[in-house]
Amino acid sequence: MLKRLALFLTLISIQAFPQNIIAIRAGGVVDPVKGSVARNQIILVQDGKIKEIGPSLSIPAGATTVDLSHEWLCPGLMDTHVHLTLTEVTGGNAPFESFYLKESSTYRGLRGLRNAQDLLHAGFTTIRDLGNDGNYALEDVRRSVQAGMFDGPTILTAGKIIAPFGGQSTSIPPEQGPFWRYEYIDADTSEEMRKAVRQNIYYGVDVIKLVADNSPYHLSLDEVKAAVDEAHHAGRAVAVHVYGGEAADNVIDGGVDSVEHGFFLTDQQLQKMKAKGIFLVGTDTPRSQLDIVGTSGGIFPPPEVLAPKIINRLRRAYRVGVKMAFGTDTVIEVPNKTRADLMFDYLSVWREAGVPAADILKCMTSNPAELLRINQERGTLTPGLAADIVAMPANPLDDIESLRKINFVMKNGKIIRRP
Ligand SMILES: [Zn+2]
């Protein structure tokens, strides 16, 4: 009886409130997986999800219609390597760690929220944040967005970065103590690694981030394996910052889920990643931004040497066929440019590496959804999945730079901006 009543009430509410359906008239719907466009489609969105897509659907009476008949639509974009709460001071003599003394965890969280909203506005509906998050400040940003207090992208967090002693700090005098632990956990044995992973999961992270080779010493194979074992048993993926060499061998053999940066990976290492299904998140930095970052205290070769190496590595990775997801790692500020502008600047590297537009778009939508383990929820325009949709006045398969012109953003079925 109760079931019948519930069904009756459901039917009543559907009929009485058809306005919870949004009907989008789309000029073109881009499918990055197939690399194809379907012209003149109607997308029905209900309760935050895509209900139906087709050329001749009837629009229910009372539905809200959105006319995007001169626009090209595609799934919401994803960036799998960001640091929302961090703006790195460039130029001058300020060390990397100086912001610990100047910015509270609350301020960091507020910056994270602001950046998250700016990126959503630009078309990034899903973001994986890989740490440097001001003592778990971003966990609260994510919670507040999930609770509906603010509009924001889907955010996956990594909490504190786990690394060998010293985090990503260099040459801090012993008198100052290990203050990098505000954002890093030191792990120098397999047991410490397991404990660090558990600590992060306790404080609510979605993914585990390791830094393998930021120092003259690097993570051992056993340490990587311990982190992967602990994280995978808790249903979390492991992302690892590593540039190349023996440290990259340990990371790949250790069975992680994604290699971050990997600027100096060999073809052999890329082939091994492909065989093991490990993603490359290449953070393929354009020359214009390498010129601002410099050598990061001697970690990198000069920009004129590194920039072609990055393009070459992306070209080789694409040729080998390793799975890739778009990630930018943008933390700098440039006058008259938004953070989203700086992220779109990375597209030039993908173009120079010869990656076709459809594959670039795949690396910004369905591929990251797989890496982030959310492909049953979002990442493609498929009935039943979340209505994360963006639109722009030109076809991104003709020119991937069209993504800069995104003027419509829908997130979980809510219109965030429209032309
Ligand atoms: Zn990073």
C-alpha cells in the first residue's frame, strides 16, 4: 500500500512539476570518444542527470528550453592536476615555503573556493587537486560545495603530499624544524608510508599523492608498493610526482595509477605504463610559463632545454599509446590572465606534439573520468550520467582552442552560465 502511495505521489510530482526538465536545443553535440559530431540534437536533463539525447525528441510541456542551436556542446572539462589553494610567488627571492608564514589555512581555503568557481565558470566541471592544500583546507571547500552552500566543480582532494623527509622543501635550517609538515607527511619506510596513507584517508581525501623524486634521494620500490597496497584496499587511486630515471621505474613497477609530470620518461618506461594501464598526467608546461617558473631552484634544466623535451615526451607518449589525462599544475599568476587562461595555454603543447583535437578532448573528459574512477557518473554525454555540459560557438574538433570560448556551463543539471 505504502509503495503504491509513493508511486502515485511520484507520478503526481512528475506531472505537476515538469519544469524540473531542461530541454537543450544543441547545434552540434561532440563525442570525444568517437571523434564525431551529431548535428541538431535535443538533450533532456532531469534531476541533474542526462535523461535522453536525440534528433527528434518531443519536449515535455512546461520544460525549460535552452536554445544552443548555434553552439557546439561537449562534456564538461576535467583537469586532473591542480592546486586550488596555492598561488606560488614567482620572481624575487621569496622561497617556496614563504606563504606558510603569510597565509592562514582559512585564507588558503577561500582562495581554493574562488579558484574552483573560476574554473567551473571557464568550463572545468571536475577537478582533481593534488595537494599543497593548507593543512586539509580543501577538504572543507569540497564539503561546502557538496552540501550546496556554493556552486563549484566536482573536486577530488589529495590532502597532504607524502614524500621522503623534507617534502618539497630544500635547505631549511634545522633550527626551523620540519614545518613543511603543514602540507607534507614524511615517509621514509614502508610502515611510515602505510601510516601516512591512513592519516590522509582519515581526514577525508579521495586520492593519495606521493612525491617520489624531488630530492637527491627517492622513494624505494617497497615504499611505493606499501602506499599502493594501503590506498587500493581503501578504494583510493595513487598519483605520483616523478620526473624519470630509477625513481620512475620504482613508481611504475610499484603499480601506481598515474605518473604526474614524467618529463624524462623513456619509451621503454612509457611502454611499461601502457602495459600496466598506468595513466600519464604530463602537466605539459608551455614555454611561456616555463620562462616564468625558471629552473625551480635547479630541479629543471633551463626553459629553452626543457620546453622541447616536454613536447617530445608528449609526442612519444601519444605514439606509444599510453593512457593520458589532461593536467596542468598551474599555480602562477600572470597579469591580465585568469588561471583558466593559463590552463588553456597548455593546449599549444598538445597541438605541437601532434595530438589530434578529438584525442585532446578525450584526455580532458572521458579519460580523466576513468582515472578518477567516476566514469560511471560523469565524463561523457550519456543518458543516466550527470549533466555536466559545456558549449561554445565553434566546433572544438576543428580547432581545440575553441575551448577558450566556452560560454555555457551546466553542472549537475544546474545552469552556471549561458550565452
Ligand atoms: Zn603539482
